[in-house]
Amino acid sequence: MKNNNVYVIEAPNKENKVLLISDLHWDNPKCDRALLKKHLDEALAGGHDVIINGDMFCLMQGAFDPRKSKSDILPEHNHANYFDAIVNTAVEWFTPYAHLIKVIGYGNHETSILKRQETDIIERFVTLLNYKCGSAVAVGGYGGWVIWQFRPYQKSNNTKQFKLKYFHGSGGGGPVTRGTIQHNRMQVFVEGADAIWMGHVHEDYEMTYTSEYLSHVNTVKQRNILMIRTPTYKEEYGDGSKGWHVERGATPKPLGGRWLILSPQNKDGTITVNAYTHKTI
């Protein structure tokens, strides 16, 4: 269920494994589709949900894009209807996984096309995928929320929610901080999240922040917040000899996504949720 950029999942009362991926750049020749397929096939085999946090597409080879390069376009997209070709071939490629994908958010590549070319590639892709597959993929935002709602085994109104705040990302990930500063900033103005997830800078990590708060009976308590960064499926560094990525002094980047593991614990009619992530392999 999606309402006002909040997507709610009624989760089964057992361990939930969710594939978090971003920065696929699926239409770029440098996208490692074999690795992406491996991870999506693992989700398919286990019936695991998939969430995509922006820059699903690269979209930089349009007629009026100053960034375009003949070496960065696939033959099947090298047509007069460039954007249509990307959408159509992507729908075909992602059809086996359509029923697993819950939310697809926007990245700066998609919003740039919306601004410059006045076409919404994510909306077009999701609409066509849902029409073809009978799926219910939701269009997210550049940022938004996904909430898993767990219920205890016993008859009780005491539900437990795990709240994930996603945001594609902003700025550049420095070679030292690798994007962790953005998580520090997000913690200042995002309240109530159990996890904050970003992509964008093509880095890979999980950190735990612990904060102090007062309960409703004025008891001092602590809570953990997972800070999650997912990398990319676009391998730009190569052998380090040339290319825009190398010329700007950028380092090799990790590839893949992260698995979010949510484990509900039931006791005396109440429920808690243990959560962690680990790198895809």
C-alpha cells in the first residue's frame, strides 16, 4: 500500500529478506548485468522483495545531451526513439522480477531527463511493466519511506513497524568520508526512522548510530539507527587507463547491493524487530 510517498508492507511474521539496490545504470554498457541478474535471481528463488533507490537508468545518450558518447550506448538503444527503446527493452529484461519489485525511486539521472527532456522514464517504465505483467510496482520519490508492519502471533493490537527512510543521495562521496557525512546530516532532520538508506555515490557500507531519547514515562532509553549505503552495478574504473571516471581522480567502486534482514521476535504478545544488512555476493 502506498500513500503520500509512504509504502506500507504487511510483512509475514518470520524473517524477511529484502534486496536493496540502487545506481543500476541498466542501459549503460558498463552495467554488470550478469551480476545484477545473479542477485535478482537469488531474490526470485527465495521470493524476496526488491526495492530500487534511484538511477535505475543512465539515459545520457539523448540527442541534446552534452554528456553523450557513442561508446556508451548499446546497439539496441541506438535508434531515433532512444528513450522508448530503453523503456521497452528494460520491461522485457525485468519481466521475470516484476512481482518482486515493490518500489522504484528516482535518481538524479531520471530527474535530469524529466527536467531536460520533459519525459518521466520511471513512470513510463513502471506503467508498462505493470500493464504487461499484472504487477503492482509503485513509483516512489527521490526520497520516501518504506514501512514493514509486523503483527504478533497472539491476537493483539500491538503491531511493530520497521521504518526505512530512503533518499537517493546528494553531493559527492569524498575519497575519505565516502558519503558518511550525508548520513550525519540526515540524522539531524529525519525523525523516527529505524534505517536511513542512500545510494548515489557508489559506496558500500552499513553503520549503526545510537541515539538517546525519553520514553513517554520519562525513562531514558536508547535506540539504534541503521545507516545504509548501496553501491552500483556500473563498473567505470576498468584498468584505470582512461575515461571520465579515471580522469576526475575517482577510485574503483564496489559493485552490487545489500540484503536487508528483518527478524521479528515475539514474546508475551509483543514484538520487536532485529535488523541488519550484508553485502550481496
